Amino acid sequence: MESPDEQLMRVTCYMNMPSHYQATFYRELAKLCDLETIYSGRVPEERQALGWESDYDGYHSSTYKDLGIFEKFIPASGSFHLLAGLPGGLANLVRAISASSQVQMATQSEMPSPETATTQWRALARVYLHLLRMKRVPLLGIGKEIRDLARLTRFPDKLVFPFAYFPNPSLDFAADFLGPIIYSGQLVFRKGVDILVEAFSRSTTAKVRELVLIGDGDQRPALEQLTSRKGIEKRVHFLGAMKTFEALRTIASGSCLVLPSRFDGWGVVVNEAILLGVPVIVSNRCGSAELVEHGRCGFVFGSESVEGLRSSLDGLFESRQLWKEKSERALAYAPRLTAKAGAEYFSTIVRHVTSNYSGDKPLAPWLNHAS
């Protein structure tokens, strides 16, 4: 990093709204650079109802209701700019990238859900990716699907960097082999909770455990009816939306976390479970499945496969020793996923990009077997 005599590099990040799982990353990044985070709004009420919280501590932030076209925020020089997600909307980003000139920047994105990726959105996305490629703006791709999409649109490999979210649960490890199986997220069709309930009802080893569902959504009545039809309503507990700390405490006491999504651009709850030493079972349509694969701290099953999830549950709980190995591997892998590791990795990306891509391409710590 810089010596005391060197000026800290300036970094400006743009986001639509604060995120509790980005705040820890920004706090660590603020230790390495002169950081400002610009939001276009506060956490809306519907997100707050799902347990989202604003967190501005430990880093400098500003809020503007209308980011407009980014020239009024992006100076001619002196700062590296990160467009995190789609601040101001995709059309706004297309205008901003088109107008920018000689500005050092990167864009960070995950693959949107199918309901978001409308025909109009896809058309704009193609224009956006084309502009990024022509302007040589690197993509920090969260999840394999968005990185594969970039390469399909002829993005040079040197401009595509694996990226992730970096929450930092501040809890002691307390996973329990006989603890409940945990799901945390929205109760909506895309999240595949019905697949989990069905697989749980068929699992042999899960019969001595309970299933805890954290979150709320329009599928809750249907899921409650499904548990009744399967005769497992006394072993399935609907806890509703919870504050972040409460949800993490529940996850930490579980025997495993399951994310059965039909699609998830990432799924930050997987990071949280691994950081707590809790084994994870995740579908292969979740971006964070790469953590489970590389960390060898759980199982990845085929999306929408009830039998695949049932087999994963039975496999994980086949023996206490196997479960313990998965838990220990999670804890051993966890340092690669911390906000500190993420901030240091991002800093190496910025230095690599601003030096005209000289030297070796930085390796993501969670994908780097040598780290």
C-alpha cells in the first residue's frame, strides 16, 4: 500500500441505495483509499420491511435524489469511479458511459433476475456492454453468469474480474449438527422455497431436524399449505422478516443453510453462513455457488431438482464427521471472503487498471487456490 508520504488514491462509488452487506466492504476500503460513496436514495420501506438496514458508519457518503448524468459527479481526473449495480438506472448509465472521456472507472454488476431482464432491458444492456468494451471499462462481475455473458459479447478477458459481496457477521461460531436447517430470504417463487419444503419432507436424515424459514413474501400462504399437506407443519417454522443481526444469530445456530433459488445473481446469505462456519447447500443457479464449490463447504445441486436437494440434505447429515469436515472447511475458507480481503482485492484491481493493465491480472481470493 501507499507509504505515509504518498497520497491515498481517490475512489468514488455510486449506488442506488445503502446496503448492509456493502457497508462492511466500504468501511475496509476507506482504510485503503480516500473513499466517497454516493447514493441516489435511501433504503425504501419495502426493503426495510424485509430487514434491510441503512449503515453509513465508518466511511464518507452522500445522497442525491437524482444522479442524473454522472458528469456533475465525475471530475475530469483525480479519482477512480466504481458504478456499483445500476445507479440511476440502466438508461442513465448508457448516457454516462457515452459521455465520459478519459475517466478511470469500473462497473460492478450481477446477473439480474429473469423478471427484471425484459426485452427492453436486454436491448439496453447490449448497448451498455458494447460501450463498456469500446471504452475499455472493466467489469467486476458478481457471479459466473454475468461474467459468461460479458465474454459472449466479446468482452476481452483482461477487462473481466470476478467479484463478490463481502459481509462481515460479527458473531461467534455456534453451528450445531442437530440444529435446524435454515433458509433466509424472500418467500417468492424465484427463491425456490417450495423445492426446499418438498425435499425436506422426503429427507431421511432431516426427520430429526426442524426447518426454519426467515423472511416473508407472496408465497408464504402457499408454503404454509404445502407444509400442512406434507404433514410437517409442526417441524417448519415461519419466522417472518428479521433484522440483520437477528437473522445472522439464527443462521449461526443452525446445522446448515439452504439457498434453493431457481435463480439468484449472487445470494449473500451464503457468504454469511460460510463466515459463521455453517455448511451450505445451494442451487447451481446461484452466483455464490462458486463459494461452496471452491470452499468445499457444502453441496451444490441442480436448480429445481427436489431429488437433488433431498440427496444433498441426506449426504450432509450422513455422519457427524462429514458435517464437521464441511463446517471446518467453511471456517478455513472464510478469511478469503472477509470485507478486508475484498477491499484489498479491489485495491489491486484499481492499481492494475490505472497502470494500463501492467503485470499479472489480480486473482480473486476466493477463487485463488494459492492464497
